[in-house]
Amino acid sequence: MERTLILIKPDAVKRHLIGRIISIYEDNGLIIEGMYKRQLDKAILEKHYEEHVNRDFYPSLLEFMMEDEVIVLKVAGENAVQVVRDINGATNPSKARPATIRYIYGESVQRNVVHGSANLEDAKRELEIWF
């Protein structure tokens, strides 16, 4: 059984989408092993997004992620990393498959309501940061 990280981002929290989003993961067989709500600070975001530090969007990403609280989830299941990625859909909501979380609720590349670990290695690293 794999484990992976999901962040329900500030845009989804502000729009009261937490329950709807969590139910999609559970309806797809994922088990929530840990969950908490947290206001993020720059220190944890710098660890989490360290691979993006030199990218143009990095400052606005940090600012966005500190706008409001996030929901931090540790989920488990068979092929959990890929299942979450499939459920989330493409980063750009306009390119996401219908019925994915980002297609349904996402507003832009940045305001795309959820984060999921990109691969098993990232999942392990990210879970160590958040749990």
C-alpha cells in the first residue's frame, strides 16, 4: 500500500469545498490516515517547494499558499500516488479531464484547489515535511 500527500489549497478552503474534495478521494478507495488544518508559513513552503525556488512563479506561489489555511492529508491505497494524480487532473484546469477535481473546481494553473505528490519519491519527501 502506498502513501501520498494531498494539500487542499487556500482557494478551495475559502470556497468551502473541503468535504466535497475529500469525498472524491474516499469514493475512489483512498484511506485518510492523517489530516489537519493549518495556516502555512514561508519556512514550510520553502521546504515543500524547494525545486521551484528559481522559477518565475515561485514568489506568487508562496503568497497564494499563505492566503488562508490549507488542509493537509496523508492518504493510503493501492497505487495511491497515481490514483491521486488521476483524480486531481492536469495542473491547468482548462486541460484537465472532465470529472477530475481540477476540472470541476480549479480556476487557474495556480488556483487549482489541490496538490498531490508527483511520484513516490516526492510523496515520501513531502510526507516527512508535513507529518
